[in-house]
Amino acid sequence: MRDGFTVSRQRDVECGCCEMMVLRVCGSHHNFYLFALYRSPSGDNRLYDCLLRSMSTVQERDMKSAFVFVSDRNAHHAEWLGSATTDAAVYAALDFASVASCQQFVGETKGTGACWR
């Protein structure tokens, strides 16, 4: 990590039922919470409920919080990044993105997925 930034793992907001790791990167104007996530193709959508709870906990204690999600959510839509079909998991992902006011940063990749914040 670059000099001048403090990074710490936030185990207390990580969910035990989902594959998730949360890092806090302290900045002068914002504290960025980096959520590294994985949802297996056969997994259910509880990941999104866990994310909303974690975000709520962080926001209650840190007014400078901002969120970045780096993940493989295994949600495929025919209009996203060249997916062949749209699957049911995409609707839970879209609902989460709407509720959490996410913006997708990566518009085109070579098999690396998308980044939302």
C-alpha cells in the first residue's frame, strides 16, 4: 500500500456465511471499504443481504465511509461484458446495485469481471 494510507482488515463486518473480506483504507476525505466477494454459481443470493448489513454497520460508525466492491458474483446478463445469456442471479445483483446506489466502473473486460462502487 502506498505511504500515507493506513489499511486494516475489518473482520467484524465480514459475514461468516459468505465468502467476503473487507479492508478499510483510510484517506484524508474518505475511508474506503474494499469488499472482496465471491458468490459461487450454485450459491444463493444471501450475499446481498449480508452486504447491506455490513454497509449499514460501517455507515453507523464511520461518516467518511465509501464503498468499493470487487467480486465475482456469477451473475450474467446478455448485455454485460459479452455474456451469452441472462440468468436468475442477475436480478438479485441488480436489486442490490439499485438499493446501494452502485455505479459500474468497468465497461469492458477480457474475462476479469466488473467493478461496482
